[in-house]
Amino acid sequence: MDIDYSYSQAFSQILKIANSTLPLKKILNSIAKSTSKALNVSGCTIMLLSPHKEHLTIIAAFGLSDLYLRKGAINATKSLPEVLEGKIVSVTDITAEDQAQYPEAAKMENIRAILGIPVIQKGEIIGQIRIYSEDARRFSDKDKDFVTNVAHIISIALERSELQQLLMADHKDTVKKHRKLTETPNLPYSSLRPSNFSHPSEEEFAKLLDFYRIEWLYEPRSFPVAWSNNKITEMFTPDFYLPELNLYIELTTLKQSLITEKNRKIRQLKFNYPDINVKLLNKSDYFKLLAKYGYGPLGVTKVKGINRVLFSQTQIQRRVRAIAKCISRDYAGKQLVLVGILKGVVSFMSDLMQHISIPLTTEFMAISYYGSHDGAEPAVKITKDIDTTISGLDVLMIEDIIDTGMTLNYILNYLAAHNPESLRVCTLLDKRVRRLINVPIDYIGFEIPDEFVVGYGLDYHGEYRNLPFIGVLNPEIREEPK
């Protein structure tokens, strides 16, 4: 095996896991995790082919959201079909090469590069292992060698599991049923969206989660909580699972008898599955829960004046980390200065700089507008200048939002006059549809439509800056007098 020392360490750990007595599901998930960390990538999946070799089923994963994992059926003849021929497939940039079966899902997950390697058992391709990177990446021969050897271990683990099942075939039927049901928490999620809900309160809660763009799954898993003579006598199925918070939610009414019974089941669940995070909530409780995690300022209603949430807190933070990673790579070994325009950029710039892994300094400017005629954008006046010289330094202009480009163009010309070594632009939001001046933008968080957005530093008459998400302001609010 031609693998370097770091891969050798990861490979030893994978061999140790594969040779353990853990359930197959945990073994494969641990292999996916160790593989992802060894390659320093965002995620990994292990898939098996359907009997007719038409579709792939994900049986283990690490680092990817539940919504991405359940984005839809994976067509083996359309999604990296060359892997079915036993080939190693490396896609450096799926956005440029148009090879994603679900491009929108890949975009939301910030996936750029994919490596697919077949899992072969007794000379037959039975599945594949895939590696996902947030950056456009050309996987090296050592990367491919390492993952190929991981695929061999997966094949052995699957074959050993099949052998164990054959050896256990003569066990009593009750024992087999008990084993099958008690492993339910390790099985894949059931359905992503229900056709209907059991109670109106569940539908109301789901709509509230959708408003805040919080990922959710409805009744995803059933947990055995009581047994008698090797038979399961009682199951408990929480109403919701929130992947972003790693939290199961059971909703209840104010009827005391129902609350008492559900509390009993939850105590049993926590006792049997101490790693599971579950809460019992009534209507007022779940508003308080959302407020605790930064959704809804008072925890009593949706944010007043917000028509809909455009980007959730989780989506923003994922994208900020991805941009910071690119900046850290591009400016390695350089003298980086971040320059932001107060006040809207504060949230974005403070989060971004925390994730940038190279040394940097920061500068802030403030501007005001004056005069306007013929419908043109008002002229710009700098009310606070940078405090130190940027001559000979690499300057990255940080913007919260760019629309017409006129203000940014003025600021860039002003900074260029200070003779920096380089001058580039990073913006969280790009309202390209309103562009009047074609200013160069090097890093973009999200492209947005021509709508008035607030939150995460963006305001309307000084309000909404403290919202952790970005939302579209109701047009009726903007029509009110100042």
C-alpha cells in the first residue's frame, strides 16, 4: 500500500474498527468518519447497489446533512456511472463539469469535488464509497490508493456480516425479532415529509420550522422502551427530529394524563438510550425553545415584519466557514488586511475572521450619502477612514451586500490609491440583478433576488440587525412612514 504516515494512522484505526464486535452500521459509520478526517474533506458516504443495479442506497455516512442524504433516489447509471465499470472517478469541480445528479442539493451542501471508488466483493461491484469536498480539489494518487484500500475493508466487513447472519439463522424467531427491532435507532430515516400529520399542532410546528428554514424529519425513528421475554412490548416514536440541533421533539397538549404518560416514555427512552437528546414540548415550550437557539426575539411569534427567511443561521455559518477556508488557502504566506464598511458588515466580518486560519489585521471605514438627482444613487462621503497604511499589503474588502456596485466602485478606487499589493472583494450577498457597475467580486456567499433583506447585520431603520438569519422584509413594512 502506497500511503503516507497520516493515512497509515487512519488506516490502522479503520482496521481496528472493522475488526471490532460493533454492529455493522456503527462500523461503517466509523469508517466513513475516519476516512473523511484522514482526507480533510467535508463528508463521506458508503452505498450499496440495488439487486438490479439501478439505484444506490446510502448505508453509512459522515459529515453531510440529513436533507442532502435524503435528496432523492440515486440513479447508479446517471450518478458517476463509470464506477459501475470498476473505475475510480474523480470530479475536480462538479459545478464546472455538470456531473451532479442533484446540482441544487450539491450547491446547498457546498459540494464541489467528488471521488467515487467501487466496493468489490468476489469480483462483483456491490457498491461504492464517495468522498465529498467543499473545495474544487484534484484528488492525488495517494488519496485514491487510500480510499481504494478502505473500500476493500468495507467489502470484508460486509462479507463478514453476511456470514454472521448465516450462522445465526438457527436462532429462535423471537430473538431475531428482538435483535431487529432493538437496532431500529441505527436504521435510516423513514420519510422526509409526511402527506398529513397526526395532529394540527404538529403541522403548525412544522410550518414554524419551515419559516425559519430549520431542517426537520417527521417521526423518523421508533425506539423500543420495554421488553418482556425477549419480546418488545412498547415502542416510542418522537414526532420530530431536528438535525441541526441533534434534538428529538415530542409535542403534547395541556392534558395532564397525556403529559404524564409521555414523560414516562421519555424517561424510559433516556434510560435505554442515554446519548439521545429528546424534549417534550407544548405550544409555549417550543416557542421558548426556538428563542433559546436564536429564532424569534421573544419566543412568542414569528419575527414581526419578516415575510420569509431566505437563509437560516445554519446555512449562513456553513457558507461563512467555506469562504474562510478558501481565503485561508488563497492568502497563505501573505499579509492580509480585512477592510469592512460599518455597520452592516459587522456580523459577517466577525464570523468570517474567526474561521480564517492565517494571521490578519482588520480595518473599518464608515460612509454617508449626500445629494441625489435624476434618480441616480447619492454621492458617497467617507466619514471614517482606515487607521493604518495599507501600502504594499494584500487587502480584502468585506461587504455585507452588493447591489448596484456604485458605492463599492467608489471605495475600491479610493483604496487602490493607497497602493496595496492586491485588492479583492468578498461579499456575503450579491444582488446581481441590480448591478449598474460591473465590479469584480472574488468571494460570494449567496446570490439573492431583487428583494429587501434584513438580519445578520442588515437593517431597516436601525432594526433587525441582531437576527441570526437573513429574511425578506414584508413590502408593507417598508411602505410605512419613517
